[in-house]
Amino acid sequence: MKGLIVLEGLDATGKTSAGKRLVEMLKEHGINAVYNKTKNTLLTRTFPNGPMYLLEYLIDEIRVIRPAIKQSLVIQDRYYYTVMSYNAALTSSRRLHFARPFFSKPDKVFYLTADDNVREQRWIASGRQGFSGVFHRPGLADKMDYEYKKLLPKDTIYIDTTHLTVDQVAHRLFDAIM
């Protein structure tokens, strides 16, 4: 099995934990699967804006994703949808949408959600600081969620992770893929 599976959603909805567990499950079933999460490098730490983040994702697309999907099932933790939805929510600009054709078309896209209080608890439990920072201002999560839903493919599979364990989310992902 080869291809690209994308996990999207707001911060602390379980994308990373469930994505890593999903890769373990796929490997247990003899499927060559790899987990990938685009890293923020010096470029985006120096110039933290939408176009630079988009460039990071495009570099990752060329260096990591395209070669990997030729031989593996890639589980991608966030994709270009993230940059476009966050940029639109923060700036009310959709100027980055031109880049869509430069990215591989995912075989499946999952959008993970969770209640805001649960997301904040998960954020704190993970040891991260500043849940009320720039991406967690009042009303911004709703705007990002709205922008995501406008961008995501019509066949996106939505999973509310509010009351689910990591294993339960990973099993739902696994079942939908298989």
C-alpha cells in the first residue's frame, strides 16, 4: 500500500499521537508506513509568516513526501491546508491558495476535532506553555476551523477526539484507511 494520508486539525486534537500510533498499527499489519511532520526551521522562525510556512511545506513536499509515497504509505501530520487556513484566519487573506497544484493530492484526509477545554487540557498535559498565545486567542479557533472546512476536500473524514483515547482514534483512522 502506497500513498498519502493527511491528518489535519487544530492544535491538541490528537494528530501527532494518533498518527504515530497509526503508523505502528500499519506496520504490525505488514504495511510499509512512515510518519512525517513538517518541521519549522530557521526560515520560519526568522520570518514567521504564511508565505514562509508555505515554503517550508513545499520543501518538505519535494524532499520527503514525493519520494516516500513511491514506496510507502505516508501519514502526514498537517499539510498545506494548515498554512492556508491559519493564514486566512489570521490575515483574512486567501492569497496562498495559488500553491495548491504544487502539492500531492492526498488519498485520504482526516480532520480531527476536540472541545476547546479538552484541547487546552491536552496542551498543558503535554508540557507545552502558552495555550492562550497567538493561535489560541478568543474566537481564532472558530475562524481557523471555518477556514479549514472551506479548504478541505469534500470527502474529508471528520473525527471528534474529545472523548476518545489515542488508541481509539488510531483504530478509527486505521479502519477508514483499510
